[in-house]
Amino acid sequence: LRAEVERGCRLKEQLHRACGEAGTGSSDRIVDLMAANERLIQDSRERAQIELALREKERRLQDVLDSMLAGVLIIDRETHHIVDVNPAAVAAIGLPKDRIIGRTCHQFVCPAQKGSCPITDLGQTVDRSERVLLRSDGVYAPILKSVAPLTWQGREYLVESFVDISKLTQAEADANESLSLLEAALEATADGLLVVDGLGRIKEFNKQFQDLWKLPGAVLDTCDDDLALAEATPRLRNPEAFIKKVRELYAHRERDGHDIVEFKDGRVVEYYSKPQRMGDQIVGRVWSFRDITEKHTAERKRAALLHRVAEINEELTHFAYIVSHDLKAPLRGIKLITEWLCTDYADKLGDDAKEQLDLLQSRVARMHNLIDGVLQYSRVGRITEETEKVDLNPLLAGILDAIVPPEHIRVTVAPQLPVLQCERTRISQVFQNLLTNAVKFVDKPQGEIRVDCIEDG
């Protein structure tokens, strides 16, 4: 067009020169030619400007097309041939641009719809529809596609734009799997679970929760936590206390909660409540409820038994004091009478009588020690005696003298027993019980009891 304008300008100059050389008749004809030439030049200039504007618009459109992150195909509506493609589509298909242009769109997008195109054959619209893209490596990729008609220079086209949703589809599948596992875990656990959001709306619960609180499905379907609370709490022995604690936890969202509630039907339920966090944000609260009726009943029985044992121990202690007091009184009388006999009739008693009285006094002393042992035994575990250094050599001699083993049993005590840091009464009871039992349960004609020790840390 520029060349035509320049040629028209040269023609205009030639006509001016010719007009000066020609006569009057010829001049009119030349003027008409010059006017026509002027109009031609003006038209050429306008056409050049339009052509320039169109090329600029086309360049801008191409820049926009190339910069789009979505894949774009420009398709001839009549032939379904691809006439243009942007870099995103080239990357998604996996072929060079020149190997894509000229081929039918169904070779890449929606291969199964060849011959039954929703746009041209079925008269439908396609907007954000899930379709498939056949890549050059033979892999089918899920895409989200939109199609819009376009008329350009009297010819009809289809503009297909699409995005690859493979990662999104995989992420959705992973999320569905995680959700499925979570739902299975919720139903498999023995605890009743309830999840509420930050606004107090029920987000999730399991069947164990519904059964434990005996809540109708119609109430839970409303997702209204206040309505569920109003339905559930009348079943408690002290509903006001539970509601108060619930309100405190909702008012202080960062707090944990733990307590036990008793139902009117005798059940005992333990609950935990913790805030649900996403990052630094508290987005809700998770409640877990566990029926501990059997455990609670067992603990109550145990506490009652321990209390009864304490009462019995107290009774035994009281009995031991009474027995020791009542038994020691006649022993004191026997000892006193024996001492009187030894004093008043010393010159009249023979050697055998004196020996028998001495034996009686030793038996009285032994009985006195046994009564003290019963009293000390009743105090075991309740009274702590001060420890001291106890020489076992004289201790064992005194115990054996009190026991008085029979003649057919010989008791041998090692000559160098150690000195122990211990409670004198306790260690005396230990050896007295061991030696008494050893003597009592020897069932042989001749018996031997040995007391010895070894060093062992």
C-alpha cells in the first residue's frame, strides 16, 4: 500500500506538469484525473492505517495467547483442524507446534467424541467440563475444558481452553482416601467422638457417640450443637454442672477439658475435650467420651474394701491391746506367787522343786514375750521403730533361752554373727518366728537347726 501511495504521488506530479503544458480542453480532463488520483491516494492511506491497526491487534492477541497458563487451541469449526496453539497447549500435548497445527482436535482433546462433537454435532455448550487429553506419550490426562465460538474475517472458529487437573485429581483422591481412613477410624474406636467447628456447629460424629448419648438422628442432622446439648443433658444426674463446664470450654477456646459425668441410668462416662488447631488457628473442638461404668464400680468396691480393711486393722489393734492387757495380768500374778514361794519356802523346797519353779518363771517370761510379740505384730506397717545397732549374738541367745528347744533338737548358732543396723523389735520377731517354726515342725527323732550367715553385699 505504501508503494501505491508513492506511485500515486509521482503520478500527481506528472499530471501537474502535463496540465501546464496542455491546452484548455485537455486541462479539464487532467483536473478530473488528478481528483481521481487524490481519492485513490487517500483510500490507500486509510487502508494502510487499517492494515497496520489489524496487525497490531493480531500481535497483541498473540501475546495474550502465548502468555496464558491454560492451554489454548484455535480450531476451524468446519474441519476441526487446529489452526493455532499456544505454548501451554504445546507443553501439555508434548509435540512441537508445527506437528500440532493442521491435525484434527480429536487427536488430542476428547478422542472418544470424534464424530459426535458436543459443539458442532450436538449443539451443546462446553464450559468447565471434565474431559481427557491424549498426550504424545499415549497417556490420558484429566483436564477441565471450556469452548467458545469465534468469528474471524468471515470464518468460524472454536477456541478451546483447558487446564491439566492431574495433580488436583490425585490430591482429591488422596484426600478421599484420608477421609475414608478417618471415617473408618472414627467408627472402629470404642470411644464416642464428636467434632464441632469454631461456631459450635457439629462437623463430625461416630455411631458410638450417638449410641452413648442416645441422640436421635434428626437432632444430629441439624448440626446444631446447642440443640444436641439440650437433648442430651436431661439424661445426666447433674446436667447444670456439665453445661457450665461446656460453656467455660467454649468461652476459653485454648483450654483442655477432662471430667466424669454420671447418667441417671447408672452409667459413668469419662470425657476429654481438646481444641482443634490448624497451624496457629483454633478451628474447632474435639470431644471423646468413654463408658467407664465397670471401672468406676470396681474402684468404688476397691475403696470400700480398703476402708473395711482399715476398720478390721483398727479392730485387730484394739483386740491386741485388750489381749495383751488381759493376758499379762494373770502372768504377773503367777510370777509374783512364784517369787513368794521361792522367798518364803526357800529352806523347805528341795532341789527339784526349785528347778521346777525356775522353769515356771522362764515359761512365764516366755509367755510375756509372746504377748509382746503379738502386740508388736499388730503394729507392723503402722509404727516405725528407730533403727539401732543390734548384735545378733546375745539376741539369738536370749531368743533360744525363751524358746527352750526340746532335747531331741540341737540348735547350733555361728559364733560370730554380725551387728546389724535395724529395728530391734522387728529383727527379734524375725528370728523368734523362724526358730519357733523350725522347732515346731521338726518331725524326726533327732533334729538339727543351724543359724549362720554369709557376706553378700
